[in-house]
Amino acid sequence: MQAKKCEEKLVERDWDKQLQFEHAQLEQKLEFEKKIEEARKSQLGQVVESPAPVKSSKLPKLVITKFSGELTDWPRFWNQFEAEIDRSEVAAVTKFSYLKELVNPKVKTAIDGLPFTTEGYQRAKNILKWKYGQTSEIVNAYVQNIMALPVITGSHPKKIHEFYEKLLFNVQSLETLGKLKEISGYLRMSIDKLQGIRGDLDGRQLERVGFSKLRGSPQEVDREKSCRT
């Protein structure tokens, strides 16, 4: 009887130890899971708080106006076409298609019979550059535009504004080509066409159209006038 009680006590003691061991394991497991959850939340928090990537701004696609066939329109057209299409990585035949679509029918006839190949595209560019891209011919066209400006005898705001806009376009175009000083005489003569307000123009007004650096000294201007009279 006494031996049986001792045995029961030993069994009960072993059972208590087993329960304590399992309880300790459960606590360790819960603590481990708690740390994992905290680490996961911490990582999620860092992701949420990190600044969003900056989206690169995308410019609207540039629309190239068709080449009109006018010499004075060539610099504008070719600069746009070269930047947007000719320097792109598309196939030469695709560039050739764009070129044909971006010139008016009269211009297109000069290149329409060329083969639809890389060589044909190169030949088309050379033909158009030779026909419309000669700097001397373009400069002459701008000069002709300036010479064709009308004489304005009175103070007509609308006519003076139109005169100014046309003159400014041609002056800026010549300056872009680096040919402004070469035709300065024509520019001084054009100012004399504003007979109604010529005497009222000061240096600041002339500077707006690039004439301040072309006027020369007062003696040079008077000498030039006397030579024409």
C-alpha cells in the first residue's frame, strides 16, 4: 500500500513537470510569434511612410505643321522634323513616310517618285535641302519680305502693328541665321517707311526689333540719309 502511494506521487510529479515544460514552450512560441508580427508591422509601416516615386512628366506630342514650300518656312519645318523624326530610332522608310505626309503636294512631287528605301529617304532629304535649304536663298527671301513692307504715312495703329510684326519676324529669323548685320542697310531703310511716327521712335522702341545695334552713330545715320537724298 505504501509503495503504491509512492508510485502515484511520482507519476503526479512527472505530470506536473510535463505540464510546466509544455506551458514554457507555449509561452516561448507566443513570444516568438509576437516578435514576428511586430517586425512585419514595422516593415509595412516603413513601406507606407516611404515617399511615393516621382512620376516623370510627359510632354505633349509636338505637332509639326506641314512645310508650305516657302523658303522662309524651311528653317522652322526642318528644325522640327529633324528633332522629332529624323533623329529618332525608327526605320528610315518610316521616316520617309512622315516626310511625304508633312510637305504640301507641290513639294511632294519632287520626291514622290523615289524608291521607298533607306537610300530613297536620303535622296529625298538631299533634294529638299538643295531646293529649299540654301542659306543664301533663304536670306534673300527674308530681305525681299523686308523690302516689300509698305510705306505708312500716317499714325495708323493697326497698320503700324502689322508692319512691326512682319518686320520682327524677318529680323529674328535673320538673326538666328547669323545674317542680321550683313543686311543692316535694308533694315535702316525699312524704319524710314514709318514716316508718320519715325521722328517719335526712341532707342528703346528700336531695340525691341533689334535696331539699336544697327543704327550706328547719329552721324552715320545722317550720312546715310544724305546719300539717299
